[in-house]
Amino acid sequence: MKRLLNDINSPEDLKKLDIKEMEQLCKELRRFLLRSVSKTGGHLASNLGVVELTVALEYCFCVPQDKIVWDVGHQAYIHKILTGRKDGFPSLRQMDGLSGFPKPNESPCDAFAAGHSSTSISAALGIAKARDLQGRKNNVIAVIGDGSMTGGLAYEALNNAGKENTNLIVILNDNEMSIDTNVGAISNHFHTLRTSNRYQNLKDHLRQFRDQVPALGRPAYAVLEKVRDGAKLLLLQGAVFEHMGFKYIGPVDGHDLPELIELFQNVKQMHGPLFIHVKTVKGKGYPYAEEKPWAYHGVSAFDLKTGQAVSKSSGKSWSSVFGDKIVEIARHNPKVVGITAAMCSGTGFEKFQKEFPKRFFDVAIAEQHGTTFAAGLASQKQIPVFAVYSSFLQRAYDQVIHDVCMENLHVVFAIDRAGIVGADGETHQGVFDVSFLRHIPNMTVLSPKNAWELEEMLEYAVNVCPGPVAIRYPRGTAITKFEQYQTPIETGKAEWIAKGEEIAILAEGHMLEAAYEAAEKLRAEGKSPALLNMRFITPLDAEALQEIAQQYTYIFTVEDNVRKGGFGSAVLEHYSDCGIQANVRNLAFPNVFIEQGTQAQLFEKYGLDGQGIYQSIKQTIGE
């Protein structure tokens, strides 16, 4: 049998196929996706679940004239394949390769860039209103997952879209999953919609009627569809979307290609905002992913036959170190509660959830709510620990300032994936949190050099520090070096690793490892650099900084953050405020959005590995 995918290089090629050929193409797309992602890693289960949905969309609409806005972008791989990028999949999420998310500068078929959730309806509405103002007639479609529908931004957009009453299609890809299992009232509402026997029976009867009496043709069936939609609304409480100004259609089988195509051809003729509820299976077509979709949401390279990762780290991850330690702390302190935003497993909170189910809260994809919820708990003398990825905490910036820090509440932010994350690229690099946290009044910011220090900082944050405190730590295997250096944690105090002459290196957090490597290279040349572990980003160790300025000619700061507003900037501000003249050079990431690549590749590219730090020091001292 001829392989159809070989000849599909654009949506126009897709339109040449008949239904049977497109169904064959769907099988080929799943095989291609599995073979490709098993080698490169990437987001697998979500993309397996939207094969038929994406084929139907690309077949019925005219991309790029029609705009499809993919929420998050985790589910856009099939779209990329069908829009001429399948040959780039060997480089997926690799440096200078194909992005794992929609990127307009990668293809005009990508209407909007997205790596975080709940943004698609807002962006699509903006695109639709721009279309109206410019007198164009193209379609605008937002595809959003049910997990993303827990984000408040989605409802703000729905409310606005209903008021604007413009032509806009919102497709809910309902697979009962975000990254971890969906939680909350919104998830329960969709479950009710999905499982109504009365609706399913009505749908089956109408489908049988369509198949048994084909002579009636599309006009008659269109009437039946209207009856179906009206009856469905009465049966399913879909009126919540109708009350927001949308016409609700669904639930629709997201793997029934003929039904999807017929539906999309029909809705193109309709006017006003439409909400289409499509039911899919996350991980469809790969048994391991269907059984455990959360485990195959984002994967590293794996063996297709066994479903097992090709290589596993021998050490504990930073997330695991956090997860084990917070359970230990909670056993001794009953005030401690855990909070996650749909990232229980990703942040290492599974053990806490199992041991303290009544003290654990998954707020779903709602970081803003999670932060203010934590503030409410803290106002009543609980000690909330909110574990959240650095790039996701950006979404709750106002709540951190207004609801936590202004009230000086004891909330602990365990900031996972701080600094360079790697293959997820610009949208996920956690290189801004030092800059947006350290200047907030009452906020204490710490950064551990290794696993031991993360554990000690958690003890300090929960049981000693009385106000808001953030601990930032990176993705990957936790460093176990430097365990001979175990200076007790004391507010605002750095840790001297080595004293020396002329050159002083001040390293933030896990960057101590690269700084130490650079220092060793200098020592091999007969120099004697001082090395400090600047475990407190705020407050800084004023006494140590005074000593360094008096005794060392060259001062270098090293951090896993952007340069502007970062740890190095804080050191310069301190010297300026104290009227101290010091020769300081900040080694950090430039103020650009850092592209995808491995962590090692990006540290090397931007001169923040051991060799790069060494070379910067040599250049600065004139050697």
C-alpha cells in the first residue's frame, strides 16, 4: 500500500485525499509520530490524541489564511507535520531544530506562539477582531484542552468573546487530562457532559438514521443536527456556554473523522461564537500512553516496544529531593500544607499527596489562584508550600506582590525548573525569577548549591523564616558535590568555599559547580581565586561583600538568570548604595529569550560553563 504521508507537504495536498485515504493517513501519522518522538523525546500522548481532529481541521479550513491557535502547543505536532515540517522532526526540540511549540517565525501556518496554557481563546479573539477591523472574512479557530480550561484567562476570554459576538470557533479538546489528571469543578462539569446516556443515545439514533436513509441527503440531516443540538442543550446543561454568548455543539467523537469533517464543513457556514466540545483519548493508538497518559505527556527518548526510557539518570532529581524532604518536614510540622498547579508528579509532590491527602491541594492550571489561595491559608497560620515551575510562576506576579508580600505572609515558593530548562525553549526557560522576585519587599530568595543545601533551605524556609520565601532550583539531577561544605543556613549569610587573592568569584546556587571548575583552571595556572556560595540572593551578605571589595581587585558574579535585574545587578546596587567602588563583571544570560537546546549546550553557548567562566575571567584580567 502506498504511503500517503510521503506526499503530504501542505494542507493543499491533504485536500486531494478521500475519506478512506485520510483514515489511512491518520494511522501513518501515528506511526510517524511514535517513531520520531521515541528518538528525540517530546510531547507524545497529547499529540497522539489529536490526529483525526487535526486532519479534519486542516482538510476543512484553509491554513494559513484561516488561523488555528493551539493552546499551549503541546498538541501541535500533527499540525506541523501537515504544514510541511515533517522532515524537520529528527531535530525536534534540539538546538537550531524544530520547536516543540507553535512559532510564527518557523511557519506562517502557526498563527500564534504558545508554550503556556489558557491563552488560545484570548489570542484568537484578538486575531478575529483584527480580521473584522481589516475587512477580511477568514476563519479563526482556538483549540484548547480541558486542562487549560481550568485557567481563569480562558473564562475571561470566553466572557469577552460572547460580548463581542464575532465569528470565532472554540474547540475544546477534552481528553480528561492536562499533565496530571484534571481536578476541580470544571473537570466534573465536563465529565457530566461526556457521560450523559441520554445524549449518547440520541446521538446514536441520529447516526443510525443518517446511515439507513442516505437518500435524505445533507439538507435533511442538517435539520436533524439542529434538533440534536437543541435537545442536547436541554439534556446536558451545555447552556453554561450558551449563557456566555456561544452556540454549544457536542460532545463530538474526536476520532470519528467523517463526523468531524461534516461538522467543520457545517460550522463554516454559521455565524457568531461557536463552542465545539470534542472528546478524544490522550495517547490514542499507543497502549502504554493510553494506559498512563500522564507518564507519556512529555517524554525523553524511549524504546517503542517496551515504552521504557532509553537512559535514566542514576541520581535523584532536584524535584525528588524536594519531594522527600517536604514530607519529612510535614511529619514534624502539622501546619505545613502542599499546593501544586496540576503538576503533582512534575514537582515531586506525589509522596506528600499520598501521606497527607487532606493537607494537599491541586488547584489545577491556575497559578494566580494557587498563590492567593496560599496567602489565605497563611493568613490563618498554616504554612503553605507552593511548588511551581519558574516560568509558570510568572503568571502569578501580581498575586505574589499584592496578596503574599504586601501582607508579609509566610508562604514558601518552591521554584522548580529555575534557570535554563533546555529543550522546551523560550517559553519554559526559568531565567527571569531572580529579576522579578528579588526586588519585592519582604521577599527572601535562596538558591541551593546542592541537594543537601536544598534540604536545609526547606527547613529554614518552613521553620525559621517568618515571611515570604522563595527557593529556586534547576531541572535535572541534583548536585551532590561540595557536601564537605555544610555551613548552617543563617539569614543573609553567604558561604565561603575558598579565600584567595586578587580574583573573587561569587556564584549563585548550582552555578557554584561551573564556577568551581573555572577556579580550578585558574589555580592550575598559579592563581588563587576566592570562591563564594551566595546562597541568599536577597538579603545579600553585606559583610562578605564589604570584605571582597576591600581585598580583591576583580569580582565576578555567576548566575543562571538574565543579567538585567539579576543577582549580579543586586551586587552592583549594593556597592552603589554603600558608595563602594568595585570592579564587578556580571556573568549571566543576556536579556534575550533563550532558545531550545540541552542545558549543557546553552551554558556553553552563553559562556556559563566552567570553560566559559574561565575564559571570561582571563579576558577581564587581561590575559
